[in-house]
Amino acid sequence: MTRYGARIWLLAAATSAMAGYVDAVGFLKLGGLFVSFMSGNSTRFAVGLAGDPAVARMAIWLLAAFVGGVVAGTVIARVAGSWRKPVVLLAVGGLLALAAWVDLLEADGWATLLMAAAMGCVNTTFQRAGEVSIGVTYMTGTLVKFGQRLADALMGGDRWGWVPYLALWLGLVGGAVAGSVAYRSFGMASIWGAAGFAVALALLALSFGPVEPSYVASGRTGRNVR
């Protein structure tokens, strides 16, 4: 991620904040399951198999919805080509708006599954040569990279290479705090705010212009990386 420009750092941190907001809402709604943290859901699924079939069943549905969102986001990104960032973020906003609307219909379980699909989709926003380059919902790898870059800085390497990874983590934590507060005040209606924020992020990404076509194809880095 350190090869990206500062504006992409900002977009990634803001996207991570939106993901943290959504995951906090989902966590409170589901009472201990997640809509973006699939390592946690995998553990809950395994533990549920041993003694709580209802939890195991919901966890596997969330896992499936998340993967489905990744598949959809990958297809959307490839079709969108140079404009993949704004198009994927717009799709995320659409899924979140649909989740908020479905909740109004009291369709039990479907709203959180749509939220999980949105979180799978959002992880396809940042790609290099067809592979995810910045994961905005899973922080274990981000914290490992933060620690590695911090060690590098302490040993005379890049002084600021750790900053974008810390910004991602802080974004997710800050978003989760906001999501917790919003859920306690507005319930699932708080997802409308996340949907609107995703659309705002899409407009921000659109203002950056298209990704350089040759960069999309080859994964090259350089001054025009977007």
C-alpha cells in the first residue's frame, strides 16, 4: 500500500471506517456474529457445530454471503476496468441500501446477509494486477504489516511506511465506534448512513479519474498509481 499516493490512503482509510461502522452494526444486530470479520465467523461456525447448531447455521450463511459479495465485486471490477473503484463502491452502497430497505420489511436474516455481501464486495475495491492490494475489513494482516514497517523505520528504513497501515486500523476502529453509537440510537436504520457514505466514497474515487490502463493490466507501480 505504501506505493499508493496520499489520496488513495485517505480513500482506503475512509472505506475501512465505513466497513468498521457496518460490522459494528451487524455485530450488535446478530449478538456476536460478524458481517465482515470472517475469521471470527469461521471460529463461531466451528464452535457452533460442537454445541449450538443455530449459531453454526447463521455463521455459514454469513460466510457464503461474504464470498458471494467477493465474487460479485470481482466481476464488477473487471467489467468496470479503469473505473473499478467508484463502480465497486457504488455497488457496495446499493447493497447496503437494499439491506436497510429489506430490514424495513422485517425479512428476518436477509438484511445482515446483504450487509455481509457488501463487505465482501468492498474488499475488491483496491486491486493490483487482478489481486486485492488493500484489504479494508481484515486487520490482522494490516497490523502485521504495520509492525513490520515500524520495525523497518526503527532500523533506518522508510520512516513513514507504517502510517497507511495504522490509518487503516484507526479508520476501522473509529468507524466501529460510530456504528455502535448509531445502532443504539437508530437500530438498523443506521445502515442508511453507511449506504450514503459508500456513495460519497464512490464520488470521491470518481474524482480521482480512471486507473491507468497499463497499470490495470500489468500491476506496474509509479507516479500515476491510482
